[in-house]
Amino acid sequence: MDNIIRYVPKSELERERLIREARAIYDSIFPPVAEVIGPVDDGPGRESQASGHTPSPKSAVNND
């Protein structure tokens, strides 16, 4: 039986608890962006910046 038990100092446990508590308070004041902003709909024929699509140089050139 090779069970390894890692010693974690009490101060490290307290530090992690305080970080979790502070993060929860921060998130309650400033909710994550994904929860606040819904899907973006720019209408027909327009590409949303959220899609990550950028027009290719050929489609931007007028070949008249």
C-alpha cells in the first residue's frame, strides 16, 4: 500500500478559503460577462464580431 498523504499547512488552507470567498463576493458584484451579455444579432447580411469571422481579402476587392 503506497498511500501518499500530502501535508497542507493550515495557513495554506485558510489562504485558499479566503481567495474563494473574495472571488464569490467579486462575482456577486461584477457578474461574469457571459451571463450578462446575450447572443448578438446584427441582422441579415452582417457578420457578428462574436463569430470570429473576418472577411477574406478577395471578398473585399471589387473586380469590376
